[in-house]
Amino acid sequence: MKILFIYPNLYAQIGFNYGVAFLSAVLKQDGHNTALLNINEKLGYPLDVPRIMNDIRAFNPDLIAFSAVTNQFQYALKIAAEIKKHFQIPLVCGGIHVTMAPEEVMETGLFDAVFIGESEYALREYVRALSIKQDPSSTPNTWQRKGAAIIKNPVSPFPALETLPAKDYAIFDFQKMIDAKDGWVGIMASRGCPFRCTYCFNHQIVERYTTDLQVPAAQLNYIRHHPVKDVITEIVCLQKHYRNIRMYIFDDDLFTFDEYYVKEFCAAYRNVTSLPFVANAHVQVFTPEIARCLKKAGCRIIKFGIESGSERIRKKVMNRAMSNDTIRKAFATAHGAGLHTSAFVMFGLPYETREDIMETMQLLADIQPGRFRWAIFFPFPHTSAYEISRQGGFIDFNRMVSLNNFTEESCLNFGPEQNLWIQKLQKIFPWQVNARARFPAAQEYRNMLQKMEELSAESWASEQDSILTIDQETSARLSAAGLEHYAIRFNPFMAVHSDWKEDA
């Protein structure tokens, strides 16, 4: 059979879809032919419906499979509706949005089946049935329409990662992706996360699997690792078949969770490449030994999710119980090992006050990470944080359905004054950190902030597009004078310390 994947990823960062890469590999292993429409304007494929229809016609698939996250699902619906007008091809959909909200996806009436959870082997079983014209309605991990009824099949156990074939990079124009991302290449060595943050989908996935499989969470084997030898083989293959790779990014939710695995990987990594890498850690699972091991292996950047500097918000809204002292200790440990650190924060959370957000700024100013990235909170449907936001009456549902990312605007309503302040913060957040840090240039940023604070909503609307230019000009002048600071670099929601040298 011929299976065409469609992955809408518009007006967002270029992302490698690990799910599609594995799904395609499993289907190819079964002898099927696969292709992908990777719809992202930065890769030269905008939301061009006639082009999409022509590409479908040229490939002539037997099945079309969508993969979509919540913010991109609106585009999946638009494309699927257009396909229905022109073709009589079965449509299925998977991805985290389907896993979180299968009822809503089925209610659109556009899809013959949806796939819930990790569905590599479920899709294989579904396609096998279709290829021999058998009824696929009992396929696990699927909800399927059969007449007026919807058949809801339970999920099957999580696949053992060592049983999966190598990811199918060929289905992507992967060299174009490497070049578009300036040589940064993502890898995942594991799946799953031990934490249950309210804003993340992990807790809902665990609940779905424990309910369907009737087993305690501890028996799910949710946290799994690809064997180190397989990860190393993947790196070797990437370097053999692609050029201009400069940095590997391990996209695992928590790369440092298993200390033994980290040590095994670090010992093997330097035997096959001299390229640096980036990994995710957690402040509660980070030791001096892990830091030294990562540094020795070539880790350039270690990333931590702080989320908020307010212990109250972390505990009451986010279910992240670590203390600010624990955060400070983890960053000090990383800095002591010579690692460049990255902190992720968000603001615009339900029940969050201006004082809470100021605590986030101050914490960043105190720990002085190598870089930090900020986002405006988005309540993904069916997460606990969504329910907290909904029950508190914070969500503007009209705005929520129109957003395609979580970096520019909030769909929560805090009243005109707080809404405007959050809009301003989205653009000038690093100025707030610079103003609070122990930098000689701090007063200059305080003066800049005072001007921004005084702007009305109307004045801000006309001034906000100039912020990046002001930031760049200020940074260039301060750098020439040897004065440390954070400047917006690489994208509009990341600030990097002035001592960062790209080729260091």
C-alpha cells in the first residue's frame, strides 16, 4: 500500500516529527511505500491547498495519515476537509492532540479512524488489515467510525523501543531541515517522564494507559530508553548520510533521569563524534557526577525547566514542588562543571500575579543561566492545567482556537492592565532580567523598561515591532564596551548571555 503522511507545522519552529519517522519505518519494514507532506513555510511548503491536492494526486495514496499537535489541528482540519471534496481516500489522524481529545477529533466527521498513544504497531496492524481487505475495526489504539457507531478500542502496551526499526529520515527532506536549523539535529534516546506537571500531557497519557490496561502506573513501563548502541548507530548514520551537522539536541523529556544510562552513553559518544550536544535535565535529578560526565563527553548546553520563579505557582498550579534553593544548586552544579545552561520559563498562568512573574525574573537574574527561553502559558485541552484555567474562568475560548503557537499571545484573560503587561513582557522579557541582574548595564535596562511601562495600549501597538532592533543595537553597543547582558538571539523568545561564543 501507499501511505501519505501529512504534518502541518505552520508559523512555528521547524520540528522533526519523531512519530512519523518511526511510523514510516515500521510500514516500510512491512513493504509499504510512504511519503510525507511536511507543511512548514520555513521549509518552502506553506499552507497551499492546491499544491497539497496536486501532491496527493501525484502520489496517489491508498491511505492518508495526519499527525497534529493542538495548535496545528486547525490546519489539519482545513486540509482534511479539502481532501474530502476531491478524493475518496481513507483519512486517519494521530498525534498528541488526538490522544488528548479523541472524542473531539472524531466529532469532526473527517477521519475514518484516530490513533491514540504510541501507535507504531497499531498503524501497522491497521494497514495490514486494509491491504488484504479485512475489517480493521478491532485494531488497538484506535477509535473508528462504523456506521453511526464509534468503536473505541483500548490501547496496547507501550512498545519496547529496542524492537522498533531505525527512524526513517529519508521520508523528510532532512538535509534541508539541517540547513534551515543551522546544523542543529534532534535525537531522542528515551520516551516518558516520571513527573506529572499539570500543563503537560504525560499525566493524561499515563491515566489513559492505566485505565485501558487495568494496571498500576508503575507497571506501564512508560519510561523507556533506546539501547545506547542504537543511539550511537543512529549518530554514525546521520554523519555518514548528511552534511553540515554542528550540534545534536537530545529532545528527551529528561535525558539525565537514569544516571547509569547517561554514563554508558557518555562513554560511547566520544568514540564516534567530536560534535557537541544539548540535553534536558531536571533540577531534582542532577548531580556533580552527571555534570562532569556530560561535560567530558562534549555536552555544550544543559537545559532545565524552571517554569516559574514563584514557589507558590509551581506548587499550586503546576505540580512542580522543587524549591528555588534546589534550582540554584542545580545551576551552580552545571556552571561548576563548565556547562552552558539554559532555563525555560513561562508566564501568564492562572492565578499568577505580577509579583509571581517578578519572582521568575529575579530568579533568572540570580542564577544567571547561559541563556533562557520564555513562553506564554497555553492550556492544552484535557490537561490538569486546562481544567484549573477553565474552572477559574480565565480562558478566552475564541482566542484559544485562533492561536497556532504559545510564544506570542495569551488566550487567558486577566483584565486589560495585566493583559497589556503580559503582551509587553513577551517582547521585552530579557530586559526585565537584565534590569535585576548584577550587571553594570542594569540601570540602562531599567531606564528602557520605564519608557515601555509608560506606553498605553495604543502606543505599545505601534512601538512593539521596533523592540528587536532596539535590543540588537543596545547589545552591540554593550558588547563593544565589554559589558555583560542578555540579548535576544536565534529566535524572538530566547535570550543569550553576551559571553556565548558560537564556536567555543
